[in-house]
Amino acid sequence: MKFRNHILTAFLAASSIALVVPLTTQARSMGDMGGCDRLHAMQGERDGLPPMMKRLNLTDEQKDKISQLRKQDAGLMAEKFKAMRDARSQLHEMQSKGEYDEAKVKVLTEQGAQTMAEMGQMRARQHHEVMQILTPDQRKQVAEKRERMMKHRDKRHENRQG
């Protein structure tokens, strides 16, 4: 019976990860403004601008507006990231102890997925607002850069597969 519980716990952990990974990828790709790492995507550079925005020759007014937009959600985004990390930590702790509580696992995985969805929504809104600040030419540059990044990511994914 103990062996079966261990297998069930491992299966649940794997399925939880399988559920969360696509949401993480979606949430990150929705708000990542130029391949920033996770910390920069949440907090921005020291001046509040992601690296890609620095290459757009922004006016001081555009820089100020974008920095303000990113800062207004930084605290809430950090809270959500912490909540997601805490849920993941609790799941890991249960697994390492060999415990399995179906109700608790369900709550933790659902909370994690909901938090990730909320973060993705915040990033999508923030991206939209940033794009409204940019000129048409700057938007075109962002779109071109994003397209190159997506092709590069797809190529890396194909290389891993084959």
C-alpha cells in the first residue's frame, strides 16, 4: 500500500507540474518585453524599463510613463509570485515527506494555477498599456523583435526534440 501511495504521489506531482508549466509559459510570454529574466520581467531594470524598451529611443516622457506603469503593479506581482512559490513549496514538502492529502493538493494546485492566470492577465494588460505609449514605428520594432525571439525559441525547442 505504501508503494502505491508513493506512485500516486509521484504521479500527482508530475501531473501538477504538467498543468502549471503551460500556464507559466503563457503567463511569461504574454508579458515578457524582450527576453528579460523572471526578476526583470517582474521588477524591471533599475529605471523600470525592460532592456528591449531601452533600444527604442524612447523620449523621457515615454520612459516615465512606462516606468510608472511597471511600478504600479510591482508589489502585487511580487505578492502573487510569492504565493505561487509558497504553494509549490508546500507541494514539494508533502512529496518529500511521502504524504498525500488529495484535498490539500487540489487546493494548492488550483491556487497556483489561478495565481499564474492572474499574473498573465496583469502582464497582458501592462503590455497593452505600454504599447499605447509607443509610436507606431516603435510598436513595429517591438513586434519584429518579438517575432525574432519566437522563431529563436521555436528553433531551440525543435533542437531539443530532435
